Amino acid sequence: MSIPDIRVGQGFDVHRFEVEPSGSRRLVLGGCVFDGEPALIGHSDADVPAHAIADALLSAGGLGDLGAHFPDSDPRWEGADSLEILAEVSGMVRADGWSIGNASVALVCERPRIAPRRAEMESNLSTAVGAPVSLTGRRAEGLGAIGRVEGIAGFASVVILR
Ligand code: MG
């Protein structure tokens, strides 16, 4: 019996909230728009869980990091839908011969409330990855920049195999 080649990848992302609302950005997490919430600043739509999972996938496959493939300097990714970036990264990993087992992502934020939109975010992310994605939300308990509601951070893990 051959032993499958199984690898794990870890990913991280963080974006800060706009201090002065530009009016042109919306808060997007896991492909869900949160109306009435402050938006995150970023070159793309600043979708933290999508970026953290994409980072984890690239890491698992030894394919470099997200910034190398989707640089902030590239106008192609300005305002990009990060679910499309995530789907593209998933395709890159599969093109290298891997199957994606699952992804798990934890968001750390004081707002918005995650639970009411969790299923919708998991569904959007799972579709983009083509494998099950689970998402959890945690508060920073008032500690540090995230606790002061200055931004949102995300930590992701993925398993790939071939
Ligand atoms: Mg990012």
C-alpha cells in the first residue's frame, strides 16, 4: 500500500478598517457583503478569509506566497473579487497534481457578527476552493489593534494530498 503524500499549509491575512469611509468600498468577508459595517482597506476587495486560505494553499503546495502571485502593484487585481483569486490559487495547486482535502479559517474581529452569515461564507468559500471550508469567528477581547476594532485578521489551515 502506498502512503499518500499529505501536506498541511498555514495562512494568515490582516486588513485595517477605513478610518474615514471612502464610500466606494464595502466590507466583504467570505464573499458576503456586510452593509452598514466599516470597509477594510486593500488593493482587492480585502476579503480576509479568502486571502488567508489562498495563502495557506500556496504554502501547502510550496508555491510561494500570495503577494508574489497577486502583487499590489498589478492593476489587474485592483478591486478584485477575492473569491476569484481563491479559485485561481486552488486551480494552481490542483495543476501541480494535488487534491485539496479541506480548509479551516478562523476570523478574529470585534465586528461584524460572524455567526449570522457563517453558513453563507462557508458556502461561498467552499465553492471557490472546490473542497469543504469551515469558518469560525473569535473576538480579540479588546486586546491590541484587533481588539480596538482597527481591523480584521484571519488564520487558515489547509490539507492537500496526492
Ligand atoms: Mg489580504
